[in-house]
Amino acid sequence: MTDTPHPQTSPPGRPSRPARIALVAVLVVAVVLLGLWLVRTTPWTADASGRGSDRGIAGPGLTAYPAGDRAPAPPLEGRTLDDSDFNLDDLSGQIVVINVWGSWCGPCRAEAPGLVRIANATASQGVQFVGIDTRDSLASARAFVKNYDVPYPSVFDPAGKALLPFGSVIPSAAIPSSLVVDRDGNVAARVIGAVDESTLQGILDDLLAEDDDPTSTGTDAREGDAS
């Protein structure tokens, strides 16, 4: 008499092999999606020590644009930390440095003294600075401004609403980052990461020289280390 083979079954309470495979697949997909979400939403506070790019979403570093190849700066308006109205259009005809920062950001603290020195030194030359304070509390932001004696206004943007128009130029998580806008309202340079003081001064010197030399083609297009 021969035994009749019985189909193999999983022990009671243990999922079958196909069910286990499906569960692993679901977990892998969940981990990948979580990783993508973290990359998109985590503030990036890298120093500007890498290479830049002339495309919208870039790595850390400097990208400068010649005068004939500059796009208009994104619109910027809102309420400042001292509860005043700000509109970038009011600075038409002036060179403008737009700096994105947060009091919680280490590289922002590192670059602040240099920004303050240049802002004070170039104010009489028609250079204006404005900050965009993002993902911050009003009290912390005001304490930051007082601590570093920041002489220029900052748009208070805790939810990132004011930064939305900048999405094609600055990654939303790139904090700090800076744009330099020429007198025609076009982006002359972009720095993703903390801007080096001498680098920013050089960019501004180039733009001021454009005003003195009508035949100038503007700042040379270049990519690379901003330090």
C-alpha cells in the first residue's frame, strides 16, 4: 500500500510563500517612496563647495550668466520680519542680492557676517540686499537679525510660499542659496549653498563694471567652486 502524497501547506499562522514575496515587495516600494519624500522635503544646508549647473535644479556651487543670456528674476513680495510690505519691483534699476536663509541653518549663520559686511559696503553703490527667511519662527528669525546686525529686510516665509516662483532657479530645499539680480531685473548669478564673501564681492564688482562699460558682455558664464 502506497502513501498518497499530500500538498505542502504553510504551518498554521505562517503566510504562504507568494504572500511573503508580495509583502517584501510592498515594503521595498514603501522604503523607496519614503526616501524620495525625505529628499524632497529635508532642508539642504550644504556649503557651496561643489559644482553648479545652468539647469534649474543644481548641485552646490556658483553659476554666473553673461549679460546676453540672463532670465528675468522671479517675483518676490510679502511681509518682512519688521511687518512691512516688500515688493522686488520697488527695487527696479538697482542691483539686488536675494539670500534664502533660516535661523536654524548652520551655513546661514556662517555666511551672515560676510553678507552684512558687503551689504553695508555696497549700499552707496546702488546695491540692495533682501532675505527670504523660510521654515522659521518669527522670534528666532528676529533674534538672528539682531544678533548679526543685519541691515536689510527679509521676507518672512515660514511655509515657503514666497519661494514657489523660484522653483525653476533654486531647489526648494537648498538653504542657504543666493541670487544676484542685475539692474535690468535679470538673474546674473546664482549660488547654491553658503556664498563665500570674496565670491559675492567679485560678482558685484563685475556687475558694477558693466554699468561703467556699455560694451561689456557681462559676467563670464562659469560654473564651479564658490569658495
